[in-house]
Amino acid sequence: MADISDALTIAVSDLSVVGFDDTEIATMTSPQLTTVRQPLREMGMVALRTALRLASGEKIESHHIELATELVIRESTLASWPPLT
């Protein structure tokens, strides 16, 4: 694990690393991993609601649903340059 930590430390000085799903392990790495957080609870509610509608015979107009994600910035990303305002 030390080799991975050393490699990430070197990589962070040159580039940004971003993961997906914002699992708990993202905060346990060194450096902590920047991630994209998905609205898992909302995704589950939409899935259940859709399944219940289908089970009751309703037609679903669209199979495409967009939910907002959140960028959780931690130590694995470089500061943007020039700074965002």
C-alpha cells in the first residue's frame, strides 16, 4: 500500500485524480480522493416509483431521468489555474 501512496503523491503533484460514487474509502486514502457523489437515495426512490408504475400497468413516457450529482473536492485534485471566480 505504501507504493500506491507514494505513486499517488507523485501523481497529485502533476495531475488530478477523480473517482466516482464517493464511497467511504475515498476518505481513507492518502491523499483523500476527489469523487463524484451520486444521489443514491433519490436514485432508489425513482427506481421504486418507476417499478410500481410499471407493475400497475402505467406507461412510462421516458426511460431517461436525470438526477444531480455533486463534485466532492478533496486532496487528489490540483487547484484550478487560473482560479475560478
